[in-house]
Amino acid sequence: MGRLVRRYHERLVALGVSDYSWEQCLQHYRGSVLYALAPGIAMLGALDATDGRGLGDAIVLRALLHASDVDAFGAFVLA
């Protein structure tokens, strides 16, 4: 995944967090990526679509691409 997520997990363990495996951390990260979609979608409704910047579109597109890269929806296992 990413070095930053790995460092985050290593630091948690170093500070005494137990019973939280790398696999759990990775799964939680993958699922949390979906939360980045909400601000972008909210911005789409609030921004002036004629300003030419496409900021809302860019935020949503980047969040969707990252969600796809890390298989964010696959992080949710239905039992």
C-alpha cells in the first residue's frame, strides 16, 4: 500500500497499541478512502459550474481513482 500507512501502523504499535494487525489497519485505510468522496460531491452542488476551474470534478475524480487503486469497496466484507 503506501509507506505512510505502514509508518502510521508501525508508530501505533510502537506506542503500545496491541491487537491491531497490519491487515486490519490496511482494511480500515482502504474503507476510509471513500470518505474523501463526500466533500467533493458536496462541492459539486455548491460551486459555480461556469467558473472554468472544475474543482469539484477534480476532487471527485481523484477520490474515485484512489478508491479504485486501493480497492476501497473491497474493504467491506459482508458476512
